[in-house]
Amino acid sequence: MRALIRQRFFVVLVVLVLMIIFFSITQEKFLSGPNISAILTSSSILWIASMGLTFVMLSGGFDLSIGSMLALTGIGMGWFLNEAGLPVALAIIATIALGAILGGLVNGILIGKLGLSFLVVTLGSLILFRGLTNFWSQSKTTQVISPFLDALAYGSTFGVPNPVWVMLATYLVMLYVQKYTFFGRDIYAVGGNMEAARLSGIRTSRTLIAVYAISGGLAALAAVMQDARIGAASPQVGENLVFSAAAAVLLGGTAFSGGVGGVSGTVVGVLFLGVLQNGLSVAGVESYWQQIITGLILIGAITLDYAQRKGIRFRRPAAIS
């Protein structure tokens, strides 16, 4: 319990619990099985994309292009199935590989190898990927018909919706990498102090290339879930994904400056946004108010992150005895 209280996302977790209690009292159907399932399954795309963004932010960077990457790889998923005629399993693998390669080659190399600003590079790749999406799709939505994808989006296994299994598997893999691998420790070191990490022998450029490749690959996995949920590959998806993902990661306690946080906090942030949006929808709140509230939450999360960093920065060191 003491360890939990010390977590940066503890306050958000408390507010999440209070919010669940409030909506349960005021909205009769909020805690029903179908609504809980809807909260989780509708959060699957944000959940998966936010896992990748967490690693990028832990390394001290940011990826503005994840929404455009989702749209581009979603079109790729439709092309692999409809035009290339690949089996669905190979199409999914090819889609994830496409996202990882583009993320590593475009964002990772320019940021990790050449040392360019992550904001400039990912802003450029955001526009580049969106343009490639419209070029590849000719700005048209195409159907993606597959019984496997239908089952992935709307089926269940052992009574649990399949998107939840995908979310859980993604989280566990990322948690293992974060906590129990040298690569995970390198990410924290690079985000905490890149120069110190380099001098200690960490190959910082390789670490940065890897985190942007992971971000691209998970955005592509989110694109697979997006195509499965809507039954189509659309060039219009993902436009606001980066803002929601940033809010979830920051609410989960990952510092914008890097080196602090983790995927467990991101889970809390995603659930916070999912419960909030679902509760407001069930209550009949207009969509524009939901956007306003989400925007205010993002500003609040950034402010909280800044306040926490300032508190850490100016904390007096312990006396040496």
C-alpha cells in the first residue's frame, strides 16, 4: 500500500475510483456487464497506442505521428488483405512490421542517429504519413472483410471480450520489457540523462531507434484493431489519437521530460479517460463538452507533471552523516 501511495498516478487512481462510484450512483446502467465491456473494448485502440507512446516519453521524447501512423498502417492492412491477398495472420504481421519499420527508419534514425528535435521530426512524419495515407487510399474507405477480424473485435474467449485479451497481452509484454530487461533500464537511463547514459556505455541512438520502432509497431497493432472494429480501412481515423494518448500517459505519471513513469500508470490513465467519456455519454452530455473536458484534463495533467518535476528538482538532498 505504501508503494502504491508513492506512485505518481495514485491521485488519478483515487479520482478514478471516486468517478466510478459517482457514475454508478447517478447512472443505473453504468456498472452493468455490457457497459463495462463497452468501456474496455472501446479503450483498446487508445490502450495499445499509449503503451508505445509511454516508452517514447520515458526516453525523453514524444511521437506526434502515432495517429497518422495508425491511419497509414490501417490502409496497409486493407491492402495486404484485399490487394495482396495475404492470409489474415500474415496481413497482421505485415501491418505491424510496416509500422515498426517506418517508425524506426523515419523517426528513430532522424532523432536517434542524427540528433534532430523529436518535435520537428514527428511533426514532419505526421504530415508525411497522412499524405501517404491519402495517396495510398486515394482518400477512399475500403471494406475489410474477415471472420477472424470480426471475432477479434467482437468475439470473446472464456467470457472475456477478445480486445481485452489483446490489451492485457500488450500490457504484460511491455511491462516485462520495462521492468526485467536491460533495454527497459536503458530507456530510463536515456530519458533521465542522455549524456550520462552515453558515457556509461549505453548505445543511446540504438535505444531511441528501438523506442520509435515500438511506438510505430503498436500504432499499427492499434490500426488492426481499428480496422476490425469498423470493418473498413479508412484514411480519416486517428486524427485525435495523439492527444488522448498523451493525456493517458501523463495522467499515468510518466514525466514529459522522460525517465519517470511506466506502463502501469498508463493503464490507469487510459481507464480514467475511458470511464470519464463513457460516463458522460451515458449521462447524455454532448460530445463537444466531452472534448472540452478531455482538453482541460490534458492541460491539468501537464501542469501536474510540471509541479511534480519542480518539487523533485528543488527537493533538498539528505545530509551526509
